Amino acid sequence: MRLGRLMKVFVTRRIPPEGRAALAQAADCEMELWDSDEPIPSKELEQRVAGAYGLLCLLSDRVDKKILDAAGANLKVISTLSVGVDHLALDEIKKRGIRVGYTPDVLTDATAELAVSLLLTTCRRLPEAMAEVKNGGWTSWKPLWMCGYGLTQSTVGIMGLGRIGQAIARRLKPFGIQRFLYTGRQPKPQEAAEFQAEFVSASQLAAESDFIVVACSLTPETKGLCNRDFFQKMKKTAVFVNISRGDVVNQDDLYQALASGQIAAAGLDVTTPEPLPTEHPLLTLKNCVILPHIGSATYKTRNTMSLLAANNLLAGLRGEPMASELKL
């Protein structure tokens, strides 16, 4: 549909080239861009979003009532370059009749690959071992030096057997996992059948798993779910990995569990806040591997995400079906 007047769309970051090109080439839109790799300050966003028909944002941009008020009545669609939508004030957005696009599916494989990489890196103590090579700690072969934990014949607990949780289980299965457990809002017998995974409570998963991977969405029910009680139920030899959202974990409780030897190790691709301050206690621990939220960070995935986010935005502006629309 060709409109006489160009619709302003505001993009909150320098996004990968395929999505940026799609918006730049759209005949019915005028793109304005925060041309930086760093987040736009909220005050600047308030000013720049004024009068926009469309907003393309990232998970680090909090779109709350103040931003929506600043945008004004023209705002028809918000497209986020993410799977998670906890940065969006969804109740307020729904109230205003604004459509929301997001980017599920396209980052599933990359995130699952990263989850397995992080699990292996953590359980086999690779960062510690690399440091020993560099600092002279590698002297001779010793039977128990740098020993970690193997996946073969183990029990793996996955918190959240959605698209990403299933993709993680699919990649772990060839390692010879003996038993898969999973938690969630409800059993998923059809999805679980591929792995013969058992639906259990969070407490049972904590107590019986050798490796735990958190892959659930952040909701009021999952916020702080992995806390002191949860870690106390875990085996002392267990390894904990979180690739979902930082707020699912109580990080103070995790620090205590790791520092006291209550659990063996943890690998995190997500934290609260992000970035994690360099003086944070978790960064002092050898048995905690922390990555800077790079689950979807492959060139192909990020380009695909940006193109999907751009196409969602354009479809919403034109009153057409989005490829991936969040049902509010």
C-alpha cells in the first residue's frame, strides 16, 4: 500500500544491515536511527520517538508508559529485535491497541548451540585450564588436576521445554544422557517424547539433576525461581547454566552456593544487571563462567533477526499480518 505521507519509524540502535536496508528501502516510511552500538538514553528516546508510527527496539530498551506517552497517538506498532518481551509494558501497549512484533524461532539454534558450549565450558573447567597454561600453573600431568564432570550417563534438567529447551535437549542427547527432566507451566508430552523427558517439579529437578539448564521465559512466576532453597536441593557435584534471563536467578544466593561448595559450578549468559559490574562478587569465582549475553550472536542469526524485526514493523504499519506477532 502506498501512502501519500511518509510514516516516521524510529530505530533505537544501529541494527544489522539486512534489517536496516529493508527499512531504508520502504517507500512508505522515513527511518530515523540512533546511530550507535550503545543504548539510547531514555531521555533521548522520549524526544526521538515523538510522532513515530513505528518503533523498532532492542531488549535493552525499556518501553514503558512514559515512552509510549512521548510517542503519542500515531504509534501503531512496536517491533522488538528479541524473543523476550519483558522490557515492554505489555498491559499499557495492549490498552492503546499497539501491535507488537518479535523474533522467535530464528535464534533457537544459535542459542541452543551457545547453551551446550557454555555447559561444556563450565563442567570441564575450560577457562580455569586456559588460565593455568598462561600463568605457569601447568607443570606436569596429574591424575586429578583440572578434573570436571562429564555428560555421559548423567541426568540433565531443563527448566522450560519450549523451542530453545527442546533444541538444547536435542543437541545434548548424543552425549549419552541417561535421563532428561523438565519443568514448566504444564506437561508437554508430545515435545518430551523425543527425549523421553519426565515432567517434574522444580524441587525434584533440582535434587535429581547432574546438570541444570534454565531456558524458561521470565514471568512473575519464574522471577527469582532459582534461589537459596533451590540451590540447597542441588547435588554438590551439579552444574547450573542459565541462558534465559538474569532475573530468573537470585544472584546473591547463587554466589553463596558457589562460594560455599553447595554446587560445583555455574555458567551464565545472562545476568542482572547487564552488563554485570566488573566488581560483582560472581566474577571473583573460578567456578563461575560468565558470558556477555551472546546466545544469538552469530552473523547469520543477528541479520535474520534484524530482517524479521524490520518486516514485522513494516507489516504492522501497513495493516498486514506480521510473520511473528505477539498476541496480546
